[in-house]
Amino acid sequence: MYISARERQILEILLKNTDEMTVKDLSNQMGVSGRTIHRDLKNVADILGEYDLILHKKSGVGVQITGDDHRLRELEQYLFNLSHTEYTPEERQTIILCELLENNEPVKIIGLANDLNVTIATVSADLTKLEERLTSFNLALIRRRGYGVEIEGDEGAKRRAISNLISEYIDEAEILSLTRENIQKRSTEQIHTISKKLMGLVEQKKLAIVEKIVNSIVQDLPFSMADSAYIALVVHVALAVERIQKGEGITINPAYLENQKVTKEYQFAEKIVAQLELIFSINIPEAEVAYITMHLKGAKLRHNNEFINEETSLAVAVNTKKLIEDVSELAGIDLSENRSLFEGLVTHLKPAMYRMKQKMGISNPLLDKIKRDYADLFAIVKQATAKVFPHFTVPDEETGYLVLHFGAAMMGRRELVNFRTLVVCSSGIGTSKMLATRLQKEFPELRHIQHVSVMEFKKMNIDEYQLVLSTIPIADYEADYIMVNPFLNKEEIEKIRSFINKYKIVNSSEKKLPLSIHTNVSKKDPSELMEEMNHIRDYAGTIATILKGFVLNPICGYNSIKEIITEACLMLYQGKKIEDVEAVVQNILDRERLGGVGIPETGMALYHTRSTHVMVPSFSMAVLQTPLKVIGMDDQEMKMNYLLLLLSPRNISEQSLEVLSFVSSLLIESEENIAVFQSGDYIKIVGLLSARLDQFFTEKLKELRSV
């Protein structure tokens, strides 16, 4: 049976989407006219008939493949193993790009034409298309008669292009499975031709070894990584080893390298490199360590409280607040009071801003569906991000994840009853939140929904959850779970509804849900209880220290910021809060040089640092009689009337850092807060700090005691 490239593509799209799809949707995805789709659908229906399947057409709704599940799987397997005698233009261009990236020497056009069974003119047209794609990676295509064709550009850009190709064409579950020994044994025929070509850029055995090394070391990271970030790191490291062995080294700015060396991520990168050098018997230069550091710093953090650990959080919070305001204005919906949206966006934007600054890029497998189903919101968020981040190019992939956050916030929440649900989701907190909100909207029973990555899932006790949902296949997990799309289609909603109804019947009568049982016996072991008490102590102790140590000083007679900070530090030294005035002042000024400290559209600037010479956390304010000029967090010059100083010891618990981060976020939380801090009124400021920190502590106490 002959199947053309376009017919195969239509079949693959329809098999992947269980909902009806319009001809317009298909034509948009494939880049051809609706008339062409209508013509191809006739042959598609004939192909389906050979498998006893039907191309079901609903007028005004769309087309859908229906039939026996077993026969559907047979067709999928046939398409999977199909020998590609004909490629779509995009597939052909991808194969050419792989060939060029893999070779260090020029490739002859006639050789490419023969390999692909097309004319030289077709390859030339494909190369013209590729030039546009390569420009986005700062790479150039060199074509000379009698010489051949090759890609020109620095090694870092080439690696970004390879990583992007792999993440675009091979999903996360596929890459993870390729690194697992039990799935490596499957025959190569079972891997899609394009996937085989792409994975040829990184040797599969090497990928498996690298994954084991990376997995053993990232377990000790002070933050957790989403599966997508973890996979990106594994691919990058494996690619680095491959390219180093081929003699392709990377270069880096010496000053940037020195800045990376003092970060905690660099220490973990060094551990990864030490293992790689030992196993592969290669020498890995410091520049490569810095690039691995960059990937660790650009990792997507999964949990809302993880954004607090870095000193740049306030700058991210300022941008987040502005983004929410702009989207609210464009969408006509006030989201400014949605704390969950604010925290979720800060969590995502912190590494996202780093990625954009370093031009790292990110994969978003949901992008096409987001653009299609949330076209208006996507356009609004894209417009707002361009305004908030004028110095960055914000890729559509990043915009797509932001749309998920805003979409989840706009859907709202309902009151729900006791029922524990676990969502395994690989695409990060944005996707998880969207799915969780969809679940809550469709199923009021689902009050307690927790989302985790596959890595976290495998360490958990699953017995306490009544329902497990996953957006990806879970390898080596035998118990029942329901595979779902992050957007939940009708079939998936029915599956979940059926499960819940069955559960209600089975657990009716005298049986109770686990969460409704309360006894006087603690279900926590002593070590868990001690850890919980330590967390409560850290929250409470830091809040008390901040409130007790807050001072408001009028400043006059000083003409420089250094003099003002020195005076403030002298007072802290006398209060036994710091032990070395000169060292702390230098730490603060070093931090200022990394980026603006002024809070835009206010007269405030926040100077902050973590230092070994700071003994206890402290927050203080200086009111300047004469304003001084500073650089704001938006890189614009502004006048500072109020200097705020937030100091932390270098070694401090995550809970204490969370309190300090919350204090900094209060500065831009609302116009009312800004007015209070700029009033210069000690009673009002302490009153605001006390009220909000009390609320913060109550919420944290509930979180800890409900686990």
C-alpha cells in the first residue's frame, strides 16, 4: 500500500488528536491549502478502510478516525515503521540540517540529492529555506560552486541548533526512554526515521551513560528540575562530550566564566564534569563547565516557593507585576490581586529571563495547540511581553508557557470536596496549573490536586492518592493511571468521570475517604515531625528578627550612596547584626554592579546581599533628605528618596530566605504598599510588615500542618 508523505502526515495528526479536527486546523498545521486537504482525505479514507477504520465526518465540526482500538494501534505501528520513500519538505530540510551540523567539512549538494532521491534543484530550494531557520541561531549557510555547502558559526550556536532540533522532533518521554537500558533493547526499526537521524547526532549509549551521571548529581541540587529542563541538560551534556571528542571546543567570555565560578550551580557542574572526564577519558575545559552551569541556572523550577533562593527575585517580581498589569489591561480582566498567578509567574520568569538573556531557547511541545486554542490570549501575552521585556527576544515557546499561567488564572477555582489526585506532568508548573484548573472546573470532587515530575513521582508513596493522571507514559509503573492531554479532551473527561463514579460507589456506605479520618495519634514519624517543627521555627524566628530589627533612619549630609550604606552598616554593626562593616558594604556594592536596584515608578531602591559577614537577617530603611540618582531595575535612571537595605547571612535555611523574599515582594505588591513604604512613617510601615508577615506565617503553618 502506497502512502504519500502528506497522507501519512494527515493520518499521524488525526491519530494523535482524539477530538474532531477541522480541515482548516489540518491545513494550518501542514502549511497547505484546504482544497489540498480535501483531496488527500479521499485517499486517507481508503487507507483507513484497509484497517476496518472509518474517517468520520461531521458537517461544521470536523473529521475524526473511529474504530477498534486494536486496529488503531496496528495502523500507528505500520506508520511508525514505514520506510520513508518520500519526505515532506520540512522532514527533508531537517535531514539536510542534521547532515550539515554533523559534518565538519563541506557537503556536496549532489550527494544530498541522491540520499533523498530528489533533484539538485529541490535540495537548493530546501537550502534557501534552511537559511531562514539558521539565522535564528546566529548561524550562516555557506554555498559555493565546486565547494559544497556548510554551516558557519560558533560552536555554542551549533549546539543550540542541535538541541533545538532534538527537542522539537523527539518528545521528552522518547528521550527519557532512549536512556533507559530496558528500552534500549528494542529494534532500531521501531524508531521514527527522523528521530533516528536526530539521535545519530548524539550516540545513544553515550546518552544513557550521561543520563546516569547527571541523575546521580542533580539529586543533591537545592532545587528540583522539571523533566523538560532535566532532559535539556542531559542532551546538552551528551552533546558536549560528543563534540569534544570530535575536537569541537567551545569558547566563553573570561569575565563571564569568573562570575559563574562563584555560583553554587558551578560546583554541581564541576561534579558532573569530573565524572565525565573519568568515564570518557577526556579533558573538559572550564568553558564547558560554565555552559553546564548556564543550563543549571536556566532550569525551570517546579515549585512556587523555589524562586526565593536567589537575590535577583525582586527584579523578576517587578517585571512580573508589570506583565500582569499589562495583560489585565489588554484582556479587560483584573488579575492584579491573584497571588497564585503572581508566584507562579515569578517561578517561571526567573529562569526564563536567564534563558532569554543567554539566548538558550526552550522546547514547548504544546505550542501549536496553545496558539490554536488560545489565539486571542496568546496575542495579548505576546504584546505584553514585548512591552515588558524590550531588551529580550521572547520566543513563542516561552510565551506559550506564560499563556498557560494566565489561562489557569482566568479559569478560576471552585469549592471542592475530599479526593486526592496526583498529576504527573513533564512540562513544568504552567502546564500542571492549567491541567489542575481544568480538572477542578470539570470535577468539583477534586479538591486536593498535587502535581509532580516523573522523577519526583518515582520517590513517592502513591497509596494515599485515589487518582493518578499523567500527561506522559510512566515507565516501569504497573498500577493504574489515566493518560491525559494537559487540555483534557472529551474522551479523557469521560474516563475520569467514570473512574470517580466507580470510586464513589465502591467507597460509599460506612467507608470514609482517608482525609476525613482524624485521630489523636500522629501519622508522622518523629523525624518528619522534627523537620516540620524546624521549618516552623525558622519561619517564626526570621519574622521576629526582621520585625524586632527594623529601623527607619533619616539621612542628611551624605553625598554618595557608599557613604549612606556605610552609615547604615555601622548601625547594624553596633547592634551586632553584622561583624565586618567594610566587607558587607563591598558585598552590597558588588551586588549593585550586577544590575539596577531602583524600583521603577517609585522613589525606592533596594540594596541587598547575602554575606558570610552578616550574622542575622535584617531589613532597614534610610530616608534621604536629598535624592540621589540610581539605575532602576528597568535599566533607566531614576531618583532615590528611600534606600532599603535587606541583608542575609550566606548560610541560611530555605524558610528564612522565603521570609526575606516575601518582605522584598511587599515593596511592589500594590500601590497601597508602595504608598506606605514611601510615607516615611515608622508606625505605618511596621504595621504593614506585621500584618502581612502574620498572614504569611498563618498560610505557611496551614501548608505545613496539612501535609
